[in-house]
Amino acid sequence: MASRIELSDFLASVERRAYRQAQFALRDEESALDVVQDAMLRLAEKYGHKPPEELPMLFQRILQNAIRDHMRRSRVRNLWVTLLSAFGGNNEETDRDPLESIAAEDTGYLPSNPQGQLEQSQILGTIEREIEKLPARQREAFLMRYWEEMDIAETAAAMGCSEGSVKTHCSRATHTLTAALRAKGIEL
């Protein structure tokens, strides 16, 4: 059972890395801070009684889920902002977006034309489906290493395996994804 001091020391030790992971995934400093704070609170509230050696894996899972939840909420919010904007009228009072106070996600990677946006969403959908087909351990290692930018040692600690296993899982996942995407005519 972790004491308050052990829990506090653990949270202090992972704070910067967790923030960096969230910031990379969300591309927004304020949202990243909120997500990390929520993850830390959840760990303290629900798993503070666990032994200190279990905290890194529990926290990593909580943080990943919090990031995904935030991304899902942002997608839904942006969808509604877009839909409501499209229904605006022609006079000055209805041209205003009712949800314009909500900041949209960074769209720096979005193509400017509808055809490009459609192609990009189809490619991303294909990539997501191929990632879902990976075996669980390969998918977990791949996402931690390349999506969350964790180093090999951090990934190994979070997964509870050796660094060599992480390298093997990532290599197999990369080769499988590359082959599957090439078979569908996608070159990245």
C-alpha cells in the first residue's frame, strides 16, 4: 500500500513526462494540463491504496484513457460547431456561430479542400482499422512508442516487460502495418 508521501513522490516524478505525452497527443497546453491533472486525481482517488510498484502502469493506463476521452469529446464538439455553422442564415445576426467561443482543434494538418479532407479521413480510418487488427501487445507497444513518444524503457516499465520485448513488438507492428497499408495502395 502506497503512503501519501510515496504517492506524492510518484506523481511528482511522472508529472513532466505525462504533460509531454498529453501535449503531444492533444497539441494544446491547457488541455494537456487538464488531462494530466484529471489522471493524477483519478489515480489518487481510486488507486492510492495500491502498492507503489503498481502505480506506473496504472497511471499510464489512466492517462491514456483520459487523453482518448478528451480527443473524443473534442471531435464531437467540433462536429457540432461545424454543423451549427453550416445552418447560419444570410443576415448579420444569424451569420454568427453560436458556439464560436469554443476553440477548435489545431487544423494545421488538414487539407484545405474537401477532396483532400475526404482522402485524409479515409487514410486515417484505414490506418486505425489496421492498428486495431494488431495483436494487443504489439498495438500497445506501438501506440506508446510512436503515438505517445515514450522511450523504450518507459514503455517496458508501463507494459511490464523487457526492453527487448518492446523493440520486438514495435518492429513486428511496424512491419505488419507497412505491409497492410502497401497492400491497400497507401504509401506514407
